Amino acid sequence: MNIETVWNNVLKNEGEIFHQIKGKEFSYTVSNSGNSICLSTTNQTISKSLLAQAVDLMPFNNTAPLQHLRAPSYLFAVLTDSRIV
């Protein structure tokens, strides 16, 4: 999976409901710059470059490989969703 395909799918699914590994729901909006997403349940953002770092670690079965990155549970939720990958 490459970051451009993932990012295009992220853009297409703005506002949709996603689920963290423990079931907590969230959505996101694309920032005004178009290079990051703003999470609905925290004031953290996920940049396209951060998402690319996580894509390079795929596949993963839990958040452990993502713990060194910001917002690992959100990254996991987005990158394991069938709408995105």
C-alpha cells in the first residue's frame, strides 16, 4: 500500500465514523492546508507524513508497532479500516 492511495482514501472518508481498537468512536476533518487530519475526540492531528511513517510499518495486528508515533490508536484505527486500505 502506498501513501498516495491511502491519503486519497483518507480524504474520501472525511467525517465518517472510525473505531479505535477498544471501540471508541471518532471521526476526522481535513485541515485547511489539506496536509493533515484533525481528530474529533482529541486536539491531536495526524499529518500525511506521519501517516506515511505508519504505512511503512504495515501490516500490524495491534498498536505496538506504532507506539513511537503520535496518536498510535488513531493511526491503527484508520490504517486497519477497509475503507482506507
